[in-house]
Amino acid sequence: MSMHLQPMPTPQSIDLAGCAQRLLADIKDVNQALDRQAARGTASEDFLQGQLERLPGRGHGEVNGYWPTLARLAELTLYSAGCLALAGEFAACGDLLINPDGKLLHIMGAPQPLAIKRHQALTRQVAHLVPAGWQTISWLKQRTFLEVPQKALLPRLREELEVWPQPGSYLQQLDQDWETLASSLALLAGLDTGSSGGLPETLARTSPSERPWLESRIYRPDLRRFHALGRIIDQEDNGD
């Protein structure tokens, strides 16, 4: 009777299997954190950034659930930005869409760059550095340059998702909602009076004849795609 010997696992195969299990565990943990936060409502930039840092890099995109999880993070970012816009928190919304943190101003002759605060005018931040005889704007143009180490969170996530092998129509849907939100943000910010009433107050100040026009142009955030992507991950985990 012949015997078929099974090959012994090598240290390399054991290590790869362990790595895959750790990656799957990380993805599961991130999804659980996203679900908990989505149940509570708007997510902060710090929370969203933290979940992105917990995910493995795109080099591990073959791991089950990686791409839908990254898309869920983009969805929660989009949802949070939309909620912030409706609440009149325009700066916080813009931080997620177009205004990244960590910008550095390099000044000719200075040994270290200046860390720029996001929500303060640049001219105010450099006023004490402008030499006598210089106009601030001229000095900035001729003696400095701005470094932006990374994009805002949603553009960064969109860039990562660009290489998703099989996104279907998801990226087009994300882009369309992003464009609608950006237009809505500009419109609401333009109508803002500086109060904290958000959209309800803006609508209350709008004439009845103009209100339907305004409401038709406001982005209304929801989590439908977020939850649909979660179901896709569940199906992949169950081997469906």
C-alpha cells in the first residue's frame, strides 16, 4: 500500500499564513469601528484618519474585504462631510474635502519650514517674519514656497481607490456625490450669516418661492452605500 506524505509546512509558509490572518483581523477591526461610529453619526477627521492608518497598504489589496473596507471609509468620510455642511460647520467639512493639515511654508534662508495652521490667514501667520520694506504678498511669492505633504482625506481615499481592480460603478457614484457636495458646500457657505443654525435656519430665511430651488441643490448625506459595502464584505467572508 502506497503512502502519500503531505509536505511539511515551511517557516516561510507559516509566516505568510500568519500575516494573512493578521491582515484579515485588522480589516475586521476597522469595519467594526466604522459600524460603531456610523451608528453614532458624524465621524471626526481624527477618527477617520486613524482608521485609514490601521488598514494595510494597497499592496495587500488581494486580502478579502480590503477594497470594500477602503470604500466604506470613503463613504463615512463623505457622509460626515455632508453632515458638517448641513450643520454649518463649513471649515470642518472643507478639511475633509480640500484643506489638508500639515502644510509647511519653506522660507529662503530659514533652516526649518513653518508649520501652517489651517484655519488662520497665511498673511497673519507670517506677519512677524516679513522684513521691513517688503509687502507681505510680494515676500510670500518671491521668498517662500508651500509644501503640501498629503492631500485632504477624501481625495486621498479616492486616489487609493483608483486602482481597485473591480469597483463596478462605485467610483462614478462617489465622484458624482462628491461633486454635488462640493457645490452644496459652496452654496450654503455663500448664504451663511455666521450663525450656528445650519440648514434649518438658512431655509427659514429663504422665501417660499426660492426654497424648493435651494433644497433641490443641497446634498443630503446617507449611508446606503456604506451598508451595502458592508454586506459585500460579509459575503466575501462567508465565501458566497
